[in-house]
Amino acid sequence: MATIKDIAQIVGVSCTTVSNVINGKSGRVSAETIARINDTIKELGYVPNMSARSLVSNNSKVIGIINHLIVNKQENFMEDPFHSAFIGAIEATLRENGYYLMLRTVETADDLQTFLRNWNVDGLFFTGIFKDSFYEELTKLSIPIVLIDSYVSHRNMCNVGLEDYKGGYLATKHLLEHGHRNIAFVSPLIKENGVLYQRLLGYKQALQEFHIPIRDEMILQAGMDVASCLHTGAKIAARNDITALFATADIMAAGIIAGLRQAGKRVPEDISIIGFDDLSISRITDPPLTTIHQDANEKGRQAAYFMLDRLENRTLKQREIILPVHLVERNSVLTI
């Protein structure tokens, strides 16, 4: 494997000169020498040792994204297309700016500390953080932190969020305006002051405006894996008191549609459904899914921009961005 010393010997310059050219500090190096160094790098197939550079500069160019949304150990965080979309947007934006992204799931503050001891990351993204003991540990970290979909705030952290309350409200109001009065709210585990909790509050607000009682039996919590969604669809099909439902994720809505169909129910003729996210899957479900649109790619880009601003010590005009939502009407809601 080629080294900086090998390149220096071939070109006839010092190792420091080669290192400066590699790291973009070539102001005092002639154009001819820069060209010869770069040509030699290509000929030898030289690849910089990122670990060594990290030790020297204390700058690894690696950013971690930490998933703390652990509902079921059997579930795969990346199976949700929404996560794939916004993490992909973060990675692309960081890559364009010379950084690398590392994904890790951690359960406890001790797990996080172990991760940080083993990896010299320059910054961290966190999804779904709540104001608990784990969050308290984050406040002690000295590296840049960007939160995604979190209803906490701290002077040293940035956050990219969404109009979750409005999304829950718009979805439920749409069903109410189409004549439905027995509307279920279907979601993964709901934690107070989280994304799903805000969507639930929006659901409740719409019901109250239409003078519809809020009933606990209409609020269903279930897993987002395929088996759980199919089971939830079967359970809803067995009830006779639900004419419509709002599922807090498109992937969950798609699974429930399949479960309803297996149980002999039709969408929307028997049960109307609205999802949330407006993922590509919402266009190919049968029927195509009415849903609440959010821009997963823009969420990822904005999170990455926050991180880059922090890493480059640029002045921040704001520390929080709340992205908009709107309803996209397709064919999964029937007027009754």
C-alpha cells in the first residue's frame, strides 16, 4: 500500500509538501509540483488513512446518526422507507461537503458513551429524543448535535421538526368532512411530547371541533413490522364500530390495508384510511393512499445544513426549522 513517503520520494519533495497538497494547503506549492504529486497519487492508487489523519488533526470527518427510537428489538429501523429517504439525504449532503456518515442504534446513555469512546466523530444527529435521562446525557456533550423530530430544546442543539399537530388535525378533519364519525387513530407506541403524541393531539382537536367524543378504544398502538400491521388490520376488520382510520405512517397504513383485505374488508368501501408521510408506496397501494405529505429529503438536507454550519463555526440565524405538511387526496377515503 502506497504511503506519503513513497509519493515524496518519487516526486522529490518533502512529506510535508505532499501532505499539504493532499489536505488542500498548497498555497506555497507550485502548480507543476501539485500536478506531479496528484499524478503520482493516481499512479500509485494512494488512499489517505483516515484514522491516522483523525489522530493528527482531531478531526475525523465522520458524523454519527444515532437511532434511539427502539420500540421492538425485532423491528428494523431502516425498513421504514421514510428513514431511508431522510438519512439518504443527510448522507448525500455530507458527502458533497467531504464528510462521512455512520449509523448506529443505541438504547442507553452507557451505550452512547461506549460508541463515543470507540469512534472519534465530529458531530451527532439524533432521531426522536425525549426529555429523559438519555437527553440529560446529551446536554453534557461538547460536539455539535442536531436533533430530528424531537420536542426538546437546548441552547447547544439544533432541531429539524415538522407540523405534526397540524398533520394529525388535517387527516382527521378530512375524514370528518367526508361524513365519518367513528375514526380510529393507529400508531406505534406513543410517548408524551413526541411526534406521535402531537399527531394524536391534532386528531383529538379535530374531533372536538366536530363535537365527537374522544374514546380510548379508538386509539390503537401497534408495531410497524409487516406481521403487526396485518394483525392490526384483522383486528380492525373484526370490529363494527370503525368506519375510518388515521395511521401515523404510510408503511403502517399499507400493511393495515393488506390485513383488512385478507379479512374480507374493502378500502374505502368498508373502511376509509389516511396515512402520513406521502412516501412512494402511497401511490401504489390499492387503492392509492390519501395521506399527509412531508418532504423527507428536505428534512435530511436541512439537518445536514445545520450540522455543516456548526462544524464550520458559522453564525446560526436560527436553531430550529419546522417543515410544513399538507394533505394529498387520492382514493382511500369514501364519503358516507
